[in-house]
Amino acid sequence: MEHKAGFVNIVGNPNVGKSTLMNALVGERLSIITSKAQTTRHRILGIVNGDDFQIVLSDTPGIMKPAYKLQESMMEFVKNAFEDADCILYMVELGEKELKNEDFEKRLTFAEVPIIVLINKIDKGDETQLAEAMEHWKQRLPKAEIFAISALENFGVPELLNRILDILPESPAYYPKDALTDKPERFFVNESIREKILIHYKKEIPYSVEIDTEEFFEDETIIRIRSVIMVERETQKGIIIGHKGTAIKRVGVEARKDLEKFFGKQVHLELYVKVNKNWRSDEKQLKRFGYKGENK
């Protein structure tokens, strides 16, 4: 029986629903989903397996103009996504008409692989708005196919999956058939904690934070985890901890519950906060946290 496999990379502006789509296709919450922009920092692979196919999806950070070295590294992940895809999914939300980076628009225009424009969040508009959006993107990217979807409601997602399978080349699987992602367990611990910080803290706090899971010990009945929340300033440390530790306790309880669902067993999670000054602009620190030299 013929077997298809390939790399399908999801790109687009921040907060258009890339992570929601990835999770819908994979069937697991691999990527952070919040209403805040810049929630995805890394390039995250999610693997969809069938008897005769393997789709390796790549969720990338939202396209932006970098303001500091962390964001420069995030945009490198997006550039790589253009270079190694068998198919590119360019996601926009209904009503969106511009790409926030001219270089990436040129890459889409002249790409040598199939481009599918996904007009997402169509449940938030009407038929007239959708018709206008489809005509706009047909004129803007004439070589691309256009799909209307709602990733959150799973509308149009099965049809998109079938079209991806049509496009993929014949190939053996790139990863073991029971693989869900290429990321290690500690990565998802970090992302779960960071997600709760994005939800519960305001202003610059979520964007100044990095998580480092220093210990991950698993036995048959329980996983014991020790993670450090890195901040850039002492004032941020106090905000993360909160009055009498109530804020960090809430983060820990909610992250633990999600991790127990993800790993399917009891989790004991210890959280600490440390100041790591200006880590977002430090090349060595960025490399340590996986933002430099991270490719497929």
C-alpha cells in the first residue's frame, strides 16, 4: 500500500489561530492557546499518523517585526518553516488583509510548494464578509488555494486534512508511528506553566518569563517535577509570587492539573522564581532555552 508523508508548516500573523488548528489536527494540546499574541515562541511539531500516511505539522510563532533578540530567534523559526515544507498553510482571520512582514509576503508569493490560505474564525462573520475575504486573498495570492475554516469549532478541518493528504508526496514515515511530537516531556511542562502565566498576569510579565524544568523524575504512579520561573527583574519576581504566595500557588495548581491529564498520572510540581536579568537579549541564555539552532 502506498504511504504518504511530509511536512506541513503553519504560518501567519500573531493570534490568528495557528495553535488551535494544530491542536485540532493532532488531537492533543501541544501548543499554547490564549487570547494574547506571541504565545508560541518555539517551532512545535505535531504528528498526525494513519495507516498509510504521516503528516508532520509545524506550528510557528506569529509573524512580526522583531524588537529584541528573542523575537529575532522566533522569526528564524518562521523562516525555516518556509524552507523545508511540502505544503504551507498561511492562516489569516476573517477581515485580516495584511501580512506584518513584507519579506514573508514575498516568500508566500514566490514559494515553490503548494500554499493554502486558511481564512479562520469564519464563525465570527457573515457570508458577505467571507466572500469579500476570499476574493481579497485570491487577488493577493493567486497561486494559493483558499479554505474557509473555524479551527475552534472544527469546521472545515476534516476537508483541509483530506486536501493535505492529496498534496503530500509518497514517502515512508519520518518519525515512529506512535510519536505525537518531537518535543521532550520537559518542554510541555514548561509550556503548561507558561500558559498559566499568560492567562493570569498582565502587561510585560508574561513576555519577560521563561521556564526551566530542572528535575523530572517519573515512576509507575507519579511524576515529580521541579521547575524554575525565570524573570528579568526583582519587581517581577514579587508579582509572580503574589501576596503570601497566592499567585504562584494558583499557577502551580492549574499547571499540575493539566499535566496530570497530559501524562495520565499523578504529578507533584514544585515551582520557584529566580531573576535572570535581560535573558531575552542574551545570546547564551537564548541558546540555553532552545531559541538558537533549533530546527526540524
